[in-house]
Amino acid sequence: MHARIHLKGSGDNDDYFFKRFCVQERTGHQAWHNLRCARGGDVSGGSVTMDVKAARRGIYEFRGVLFEDWHKRLQPSAASDVYRVMVR
């Protein structure tokens, strides 16, 4: 059983800091982790389009996060709503 989940998103804001958009996933009560990040830049955080193969049944959670450079460290500045996908 390998269900395919298609993900697409982008992120930006009007701050003039380096920013990068990432798609994150978690299952259960685990911590969020990055699946893929755009290259990023000073004007836009970029966009991500990807497919994920669900290896098992259950609920998968995804969100988009915009990271910004804050004192030479990328820090999350905004996150989308959480999207839940049930794989049967």
C-alpha cells in the first residue's frame, strides 16, 4: 500500500529579510520536520511542489512554514493551517 499525496505551497511577506518556505510533516504526536524547502531569497520565500508516498495507514499532517533570517539563524515567522490527510 503506497498512497500518493500531492503537496504544493509558497510563502512570502513584505519584510526585506532572507526568507525560505518549507513544507513540514508529522505523524502522531511527533515533532514537525521539513520534507522539502525552497531555495528562498530576499523577496520571496519560494515555492514547493512535491509528492509524498504514504507507507502506512493513518493520519498524516502537513503545513507550510515561512522561515526568516534573524541574526544569521533561520527562525519560523509564519505557519499555515495544518492539513490532515487520512490514508486508508
